[in-house]
Amino acid sequence: MLNALTNFFTGKAEIVIVVLLALSLCYGGVKSREVDLYQKQLEKTAQIVSVQKNSIETLRRQISVNADIDATYQRTIQDADTQIASLRRAVTDGSRRLQLHATCHADQSTATASGTHAAAPQLTPDAQRAYFRLRRELIQVRSQVLGLQNYVTSQCLK
């Protein structure tokens, strides 16, 4: 009877060991698939992060180049403003004159005996102010166009 009991438990123990071994293999296989899945997700995420880092670095370089372009043309505009203000002061205090290319049609009532008018052609004060404003705007627009052209050739046409 002891032999029968021993044989019974020995057979059961082998079955239990086989079942435990099968369960551990199944659990290991499930874990292995999960690890593979997580590894693939990690690789995809790392690739996305790498692409985003490259994009950020490219954007930083473009921003730096754009800031340099802007600073260059802003300095040009500031220098022109300074030059125009200096010219305006010189014209106002009489040390410089605006050169005009004009002809005067002499008024017969104020003409001298020689037929010429004694006054030199001059701009009215309003025309003088408009001259300085137009000159500044011309330089500003020219600088803006050159800046945009530089931006297009250095950033957009790469």
C-alpha cells in the first residue's frame, strides 16, 4: 500500500512539475512578447525624439540667421535716419542747402530790367519737410526690400 501511495504521489508530482514548467514557459513567452513590444515602442519614441531635436536645432539656426538679417537692415535704417536728421539740421541752420534742379519762370511783374529774377529757386517749408520724409521712407523701403530678398535667398531657396 505504501508503494501504491508513493506511486500515486510520484505520478502526481510529475504532473504538477510538468504543469508548473508549462505555466512558467507560457508566462516567460508572454513576458518576452511584452518586452519585445516595449522595446519596439521605445525605439519608435527615441526616433521621434531624435527627429524633433533635429527640427528644433534647424529652427534655432534659422531664427539666428533671420535675426542677423533683420539686425543688419535695421542698422541700415537707423544709420539713414541719423544721416537724414543731420542733413535736416544742417539745412535748418543754413549750413547746407538742398540742391534743386529747377527752372524759374520769371513773373513779369517782378522781373528786373535784365529779365532775370533775383531770388533763387527754393522749396517751400512744407515741401522741405516732405522731402526729408520721402527720403527716409525711400531708404526704409529699399532696406526692407533688400532684407526680404536676402531672407528669401538665404532661407526659402535652400
